[in-house]
Amino acid sequence: MLLFSSESFENSLDIKLTAMTDFKQLLTAFERFAYGQSLHTAFTELLDWTLLPFKQHTTAEKQSIALETYRKHSKVNQLVPLITLIGELSEGFADPLGELFMQAISSGHNGQFFTPTPICEMISAMSVGETLDDNKTVCDPACGSGRMLLAAAKLNRHALLYGADLDITCCKMALLNMLLNSLQGEIAHMNTLSNKFYVGYKLNIALVNDYHSPYYIEFTEPELSYIWLRPIKQNSNPAFSTPFEPVSASHPINGIQGSLF
């Protein structure tokens, strides 16, 4: 029988009440941004516009155009406070985007209930251990909003994190979660079972004015991905130049053929 002190119960209750209050604020801000359109359309737009400033373009001119497009969003007065709130709630490797998606958008459609954070942390500890070395790779082939990767990042934020998912919305949530926490690795929109690749996002960090600024590079060539499985190359040349011909032993073999025992 497990006994809980009144103090631990009150602390747990305070955490739950705080989480409920935070989510209510997030939902209110999102509904204000989504006014006049469906919640699903607004959520997709939110992801795309939030990711826009993080994308690395090929030229400085294209980068400038992208930022100017972001600033001229028709709902910029609702968009900026919403993104700011998401950033604040993401501290400590939390996943407010996934929570918003489950409760306001998917409602469990197609089984899209993401693994609770404490379970992710337990699985991460069981799979990786108590410590995770720098630059060690962690891969989740069905990453959802990236909670397993965030749990691994709690052990070591300098690990290289790789995730893949068949749902592009999930991929963008995972990508944004990694960017908000300045994590490095790759998110791939692909079918992990069939190995069909659609689009990938490489995440990295640049030092800008003494700040670590996260960014991502979008690509469509599967050969650039670290998650996509490359086909095994078949050797067209035979191993021997001439056909193999059996030969007789140079001296009689007196061993007994049969059981090893």
C-alpha cells in the first residue's frame, strides 16, 4: 500500500492546476488567432508561420523576404502573442503544441494520442540509461510531436536527435519543438515501414551575436537523410575470376565424420 503525505499531494495538485491554467491560456490565445477559420486550418497555418523565420534560405535576399512576409501576416497581432506563449510553455522540454493538437484538433483521430511525458521519460531512461554522451544519436521512427526526443534531450541536450513520422503535421510539431529548445538532428516526413521518403528537415545551431540561434534546412533528396535506409549495393563482379573446382587433399584424412559429441 502506497501512502502519500498531504504535502506531496498538495504539490501534485498545484502542478496540475498550473498546467490546466496554462493550457486554458494557450487555448484562448489559439482560438483568438483561429477566429474565422477552422481550428485544423488555423493550427496548420500556425505551424507554417512559426517555422518560417527559422528556415535557412539560399540567399540573404530570400531570407529577408521571408521575414518580411512573416511581419506582414494579416493576424500578426494575434500570432506574435500566441507564439510567445508557446515558447514560454515549451521551457523545460515541454510539449504545449502536442497538447493543443490532441485536445483541440485531433481528439484522438487516427489514434493520435501522444505518449504522456512521464512515460516518455521512463522509456528514455530504460532505453538510454541515466546518462547520454554528447553527439550520441537517438532515433524515434514514429516520433509524433517529438516527446520521446524531448525526453532524451533532458538527459543530454547535446545528443543528436532523429525523428520520422508519416503525418506531416506531427513532423512540423516535432521540428518546432526541437527548434524552440535549440536541439540538433533531423526530422523526416516519411513512411518508416516502406522507407518512402517525402521531405526532410536538418536542424543545426549558428552562433549569432553571442547567441545560439537554431535553424533548419529543408530538403527532398532522400540520400541527404540520416534516417532513410539506403539500398544495399550489389557487387556485379564475381568474387573469383575462374570457376571453383574442388581438389583432393594432399594427404589422407583419418578423422571420423559424424557427431561432434
